[in-house]
Amino acid sequence: MIPKSFVQELLGRADIVDVIESHLPLKRAGTNLVACCPFHNEKTPSFTVSPSKQFYHCFGCGAHGSAIGFLMEYSGYGYVEAIKELASRVGMQVPEIAARVDTGHSAGVGSDVEQLTDVLQRAAQFYKAELKRSERAIAYLKSRGLTGDIAARFHLGYAPAGWQNLNAAFDNYQARSLVDAGLVIQGEDGKRYDRFRDRIMFPIVSQRGQVIGFGGRVLDKSEPKYLNSPETPVFEKGRELYGLPQARRPIRDAGRVLVVEGYMDVVALAQFEVGYVCAALGTATTPWHVQKLLRQTDEIVFCFDGDTAGRKAAWRALENSVAHLQDGKQIKFLFLPEQDDPDSFVRREGKAAFETLIDAAMPLSEFALKHLTATVDMGSAEGRAKFLQDAKPLVKQISAPIFALMLRKRIAELAGITQTELEQRLELKTPRRGNEVPARVARTRAWLASSHDDLRRALA
């Protein structure tokens, strides 16, 4: 791990204005500098850089951080990569510190977070080295159309068959940290064995570029097809997305993000230069996923299989999305032919055909109304009443005023009632008028018009 003292010294030497100005033009506004935010689309500058406090903050999307954070957000660097890039700018040498690994049994219920990430990083290095040694694993990846370059980009590895292969990677296979990191399972009889065996390994990387878990895929027809790391002090499935660190720059360039269901889908699409893609980690899409992605881009496209299971998963994603949807943002749904997943489709049809499907993805409102009307008889009063009751919990979650207004109008039309009747019967609050300025935008405008003292207080 890189010492905190070095990071502090590095941030003290580097000038965040120089770092950010090398990527986008800044304009003076009092003692600070402003620009249109590079992390979301806007016409009025709300992205602020403070030379005195050495941080950036966007009053529009909430993005903020230090020079290191900017390089991670803007350039897609991992935490260590960003530090090395910043250090090279100011002529500092990053110290190489060997990973610390617990060699005893003194750790409590949860090992030190820094220690767990060290352990996981060492395991990732071991799996990566084992992939180079396994002709069978290499042949499998080649059969899936993957090149060595893409395997290296995602740091793919291989967990060999056998019960205690990690014994070769760690000095003490009995260390508590191996269990706490989710790498080793300890049975009731006290015996230990590797969690991942004979699987292609997909390291899961945090926003800071640290390995926090793994997904493992079998090479044959064995079950389960995918095996994920358990929840640990450094890994919470519902808050992480596979491939997001690698996708950050392509997402910004494309203006959208594609969310798929599997690790291999992410890697295969990246192989075909569809880089703006990430995947949920063996769990349904969560509100945290949606919030995180809407900070990255204005358009999310969820991609699911076209079968019944895929549509159920899509509906769960919709339910977890509507409360966080903002006017000006879009959430769409793409359903592939039942025999396909993104991996198989892009390999057979190519990038252009796949992106044509993405372009034609179904808007959230259209998917919602199709789903709600699919199982009721809209030609009967009873069916329309059931439709309204099913729509009620969904509509009540929507906070985006213009979108809420449009959807309510359409629901009322389908049900054969007025919008006023709809809002009265479903006990809905009247949405804010579309011409009202959102509070956050109003605050930004006021801030931009403020004096020198007001600017200082706004950034305090």
C-alpha cells in the first residue's frame, strides 16, 4: 500500500488547478475557477475549483474531490494509477511498499480493511500468473473470442483445480485474513479449502482501483456457472458494479452506460469496442447502482434476456430506478432475443448491429405501461381499476416533476379518467410545475451571481 504520508505530501505539492486545466478550460470567478462540469451535461457552469482548498465540487451533480479524485473520475485511472500519474507531474517517486499479510490468528471478526485489500490484491496476482500457466484456461478464453490485451485490461486470472492452491501464494494458509477476505472457507471440522477452484477469475475493483472481491466462472457445464465473493468488510454486492472503473472514460465519451447481467458480457463487449458497459454482481439492480450511474451519465440502458426471468429482473430494476430518475435523465430497457445474451449477440452480429439495438431501447415509461397493462383487461372497468392500483406505488415514487406529469397524463388517458381524478383517487401529490426552477439549479445560479464573500461561504 502507498503510505498516507506520501499521498498527503503529493497533494501538497500538486496544484489541482494545473491538473484540471490540462483537461478542460477554467474561467476565473472571484477567488475560484469555474467550468461546465465534465461529468454531466450542462449549459451553465456549476463545476468549481478552489485553489486555496485544493478541491473541486459540482453543484449540479455533486461530484467532488481532490486532484487524485479528478484523475480517477475524468481519466478512468485506478487509485494507484492516479497517484502515479500525479506524482510524475510533480517529479515525485511513488514508494513501492510490499503488501502486508496477516500471518497469525489474532484478528477479530473483521480484519483490518487495508489488510484485506492487500490479501485480495495478492490473490489477484496469483490468479493472473496461473492463467498464463494454464493452456486449458487460455484455450477457453480464446474460444470466447477474447484476446490477451482484453484479458490484461480486466486483469483476468485462473483459479486452478485443487483444494489449497492459495497455499502457494501466502506464507500462512491458516491466516484469519484469508477467511475474512472470502478467499478460503473453513469447515466445521476446522479444515480449510479455497473458495474458487478451476474457474476463470474476474477481479472486482473499487472506484479507488483496489481489488475488493472476485467473480469466478466455470470452464465447463458445472454449477454454479458463476461464483461470487461473499460480503466482506470491503465488498458489498449491492453497491458495486463490475467493470465500472474501466468503463468510466467510454461512458463519458458515449454519453450513456449499458448495464448487463454477466462478467463475460462486460469483457466481450469491451473486446468489440463497446466499452461503456458494466454489470451488477449476481444481484438485482439496487438504488445505489442507479444513483452511482446517474452521476456518471444522463442515460442508463439496462440490457436483459428476453425471457420471463429477464423481464422480471428488468421490472425490479425499474422499481429501484424511478425514485432516482431526474428530468433530463433517461433510463431505458433493452431485451435481447431469447436465445441470445450480449456476449453471443455481439460476437455473431458485430458492434454496429448491437449498438443499433441499444439505440432502439425502450424508454422506462413505455416499459412500465406495457408491463402494467399486460395482465389486465383494459376493456373492462375492473381491469382499468386493477391497472390504476398496480400503477399507484410506482407513480408515488417519482420525484422528477416533468416526468411525473407526463406519466400521470398517460395513465389517466389509458384508464379513461382525468388527471385530476387520477391524483385524487390515488392520493397523489400535485407534481411541481415544469417551469419551476429546481432548488439545486436555483442555488447554482445564485452562487454564480454571488460576491467574493458569498463564494467563500458557498464552498465552506
